[in-house]
Amino acid sequence: MSILTWTWILTGLSFALYIYIAYATRAKSTGDFYAAEQSVPAYMNGMATGADWMSAASFISMAGLISFMGRDGSFYLMGWTGGYVLLAMLFGPYLRKYGKFTIPQFMADRYYSQSIRLVSLLCAIFVSFTYVAGQMRGVGVVFSRFMGVSINVGVIIGMALVFFYATLGGMKGITYTQVAQYCVLICAYLVPAIFISLQLTGNPIPQLGFGSKITAAGATMLQDPATQGKYLLDVLNGIQKDIGFGAYTAGARPRIDVWFITMSLMIGTAGLPHILIRFFTVPKMRDARSSAGYALICIALLYTTAPAIAVFARTNFIKSINNVRYDAAPSWFKNWEKTGLVKFVDKDGDGVMKIAKGKWDDPKSANEVKIDQDIMVLANPEIAKLPNWVVGLIGAGGLAAALSTAAGLLLVISAAVSHDLMKGMLKPDMGEKEELIWARGGAAVAVCIAGLFGIYPPGFVAQVVAFAFGLAAASFFPCILMGIFNKKANKEGAISGMVVGIVFVAAYISYFKFVNPAFNNKDHWWFGISPEGIGTVGACLNFATMWIVGKFTPEPPQEIQDLVGSLRYPGKLVVPPSAH
């Protein structure tokens, strides 16, 4: 069967499963909608958290980034996985013991202020929409390549599916749907990697294969007998140098910047609202920490495979098209050329495709081939000439990754509107039935806006990802951490710290990304810290501001200090009357 037929079969079966699960677990109360009635087993919450986290960015883009950046891409692996260690140790159990529905609600109760609740919900909405725009666009790209429809039609199909299970099931439906989506996406990610690892090195474990020697069959696949018996990474380093790049295993970024980016990704991950709310869904405090551990295992399966896929894909795609005549280009190149994500410009008129250092559309560069880094995972099975069912499986996995995260993000937006804005601030006396209507309405509107972002993506979507992590690192992380572990942290300090952190990070990123992008290089960054790593500095400023302002303003009321103490010790939670 063709790739298109396999993709329709596998995607159709997975979509039918998602819809069935969403209907069978539909929400019947606000507790169901926001926190799945706190009844999700730890291992299932770990799988759902893994699916929630492993978005289109993780599934599609991360290996592509590592493929192009080499060693410098390692901070994504260290930062994004390290964030879950922080979640398990610092946040998960205590947020579960607090037992409410949203992070803005925790912030309002802990810092006895509606102002900080408003700031928190605005931050949550901004971060969530930043992410969801990329997810919906990823859905469109997958549909466009593998299912023969336009990107816009693909986005609309994705909207319809997310609309169904996000508005019907809420957190309960989304959680169990994400368990199924995790199974689909991890199989889709691992199966091609295992196939290619066996082809090139004879090792069925990709994590070991990309550091192994190339076999005779692998050398035949690469059409280069000289590579037999050589380490795959050594071969890739040689290929890189031949076309004008540095060695793949060497890095170009300053070490200080790598450290700051890694730390920003770690504390940014630990401050992301759509991840934090997952700890409200388990029965007990112990389950919150366990679910973070299960999530880390689930995520590690993909994240430890990503470097292998990056090496396989980069080696294969350079070997398959470099110095090859365009009229004899492999079928994968012709297929992806229709999407506009790969292109060939014959600058010297000889009809031969050449990959070199420099931009493909720069007349002064010898590079004649445009390769969008986001296709590396999706095109990898085709480049390696794997069976059509494997190519179809990767399409189903990409959709599962994008849709699972989109649903989690849309729930955050829905909860911010219905629970924090309407119930918490504008209409405190509304009943549960009315709140559920607002929640579903908020989710429906958010789905439509997300779809518009996918159809008409703003030109700066890729750039504002730095905003999302910088904002989470400089705003939520310090305030939640101090809120749990410091009884003396007060509302004046928290509000001041959030404002200082947010303003500093926003100003730094805006200057280098939008106002003066020509200066966005290590020669102009402060102390060699890039916009992607500035969230770490913003978090430090937030901590410092909270501590200084707290010294000159009144301590929190005793009832708040009792609440903080009871969060971290066995026994019943001491909830102040104002929080009821």
C-alpha cells in the first residue's frame, strides 16, 4: 500500500480511539473538567504528562535542531528533562496537597492578592497561546505532506478533533486521551530509529547505534564503501568539514551561554502552567512525585533517541542529495519539495545539487539546497527508504504529539477564563453548571483562535518561543518556589518580583529579537548571554526583588504562614478562611 493509504489507516484508527476515549470519559462536573476529580493513577498521569510535554516541538523540531546545531543542541535535552527533576522535588507534591485547580488560584491564595492572580492568568494565557500556535501549524504540515490536503485544511481537521475532546472531556477526557497519544507517538518515534540504527550499524538500540561503527550494509546504504568500519560520528564529522561546516561534535556557543540556556529551560519547564496543573489530577501527594518520575522515564525514551535520529537523518540526507543531479533526485526530495520545505536553486546552472555553508537564497553562498530543519524527523523514514507503513506511522505520531499538547494548553486557557477570571474575580457567586458552560465556551473560543494562528501564523511565532520560557522562568518559578518554601514571602515582594522579572526578560528579548536583530550575536549580548538564556537572569532578579521588598514591607498574615507550613509537613492543610 502507498504512504498515503497507510497514513489514512493509521491516523484514522488513532483518531477514532481518541474520540471514543474522550466520549467515554467526558466531564460531568468542574472537578472532572479541571482536575479529573483527582483520580488519575500516577503511572497514567506520568504518561499523560509525557504526551502533554512532548509537543510538535519535541517530536518534530528538537531532533531537527540537534541535527543542524550538533553539540550545541544538547542544552534542549538537558534543560527540558532537568525541569522534571525540579518539578518532582520542589513543586509536585506540595501543589497536589494544596488541592485546587489552577496555578493563578494558588498564587492568589498564597499571596492573598487578586492582583497577582490577574498577572498570573495573563502570563498563563500568553505562554499557552505562544505554544499552541506552533502545535496547530505542526498539525497542518503533517496533514499537508502525508495526507494530501492543504496545510489550512489540515489545521481545520485538527481544530475539529481538539474541539471535540477538549470541550467535551476537559482534563478527564484529555488525560486519558493523552495516554493513548503517548503510546502512538513513542512507537512512531522509536520504530524508525530502530530500523535505521540496524541498517547503519547493526545495533537495534538507537542510543548506542549512533555511537557505533558502520557495517557493510550501512556503507552500501550510504553509497560509500570507505565508511565501512568507521564510527558513524567520525563519518559525520568528516562530511561536515567537507561541505564547510565545523565538526558535528564540536560546539560554537560560549559555555556561559549554554549554561544559562540550560538553566532557563529547566526552570522555565518547571514554571509552565500546562505542566504544573497535571499534579492536581492524582489522588495523593505521593502520587504527584511518582507521576513526575514516570513522566521523566516516558520523556527520556524520546529525548535519548533524539540525538540518534539527528545523526542518522543528517548523515543520510547529505549523502543522498549532495552532488546529485536534480533530475535524478531521490523520491523523498521530490515529495517534500511540494510542501515548500525543501528547495533547490541551480546557481551555477550545472543541474547538480550542492550543500555548503551559507543560506540557500544568498547569491554569494555556494549552498543550493534549502532544507527546513523541521522535516528531519518526518522525512527520516523516507530518506532511509523504510517501508511505507513506517512512514505512515511517523505521520500519525506527529499528529498525536501536536494534538496532545494543544489540548493541554487549551485547557489552561479555558481554566484561566472560567475559573480564575469569571469565578475567581468577576462573578464569584456563579454555580458549578454555569462555570462548566464558561469553561467549555472558553475552550471552544481558544480552539478557534489557535486554529487561526495555525492558518495565519504570525511571522514571529518561532521567535517568541524564547518569550514563553523566559516568561515562565522569570515569573512563575521564583514565586511558586518562594511561596512553598518561605513563610515570609509576601504579596508586595511577589508582585514586585514578577514585574521586575517579566519586564527585564521582555525588554532583553524584544531588543535582540525584534528591535535590533542585527545585534543578536555573542559580540553584543550582555556577558555572552543570549535571549534564549536570559530567563535565568530574570529569575535571579525576581528572587532578589522578592527578598529585598519583603524586608521593607509587612510580613504575610499568620494564617498564610500557617498555610505555607502545613504545605510542607504531614497532616491536614491549614486553609485560611479567605481562600474558601
